[in-house]
Amino acid sequence: QVQSVEESGGGLVQVGGSLRLSCSASGSIDSVYAMGWYRQAPGSQREPVAVIVRGGGTHLANSVKGRFTISRDTTENVVLLQMTSLKSEDTGIYYCQGGTTWGRGTQVTVSS
């Protein structure tokens, strides 16, 4: 069971740059079917970005395919989101979800 998750790694980056977000879980990430990253831009609803399921399969939003990669370390109970070729529209608060548990989010700002 995942009791809590905490995001880190957000920040300010220029268009075309890269960031790596980390989600540290309290509890085994293998205890839930899926761990995911979501984002919420100002004035918009929260949307899914990337999900990794038990067994390692991944699903990425069409808007980030080819640019973002989700991975996990089940020994450290960490889920990573590697973001490259960042665009201004990637700006938002990025949230980690594990089962029904949400983190507080980390801000990603992509400036031109």
C-alpha cells in the first residue's frame, strides 16, 4: 500500500530544456496497479501525462510521446519522469499519484 507520495525536481527551464521529476513513495509501489504523473496548467483541468503499471508497462499522453519517459525503481519505491525537449505548454504543476494517493505537486515552468 502506498501511504504517501512526494514529488521533487520541478523548476524553471527554457524551451528545449530538460527536467527530471522524482516521486518518492512511502510504501511499496508494487502494491498498487499503477503509478502516474499528472499535470495541471493554470486555468485548466488536471490531465494525465504518464502512467507505469505493475509489470512495467507504460502509457504516455500523445502530447508528450517521444519527449517524456516514465520509469520506476521498485527497490527504492521511486517513479521518475524524464522530460526532454520541453515546450511552454508543458508548464504546470506536476502531481504524482499512487493508487488513490496524491502528492502536493511540483511546479514546472518552461520559459521562452
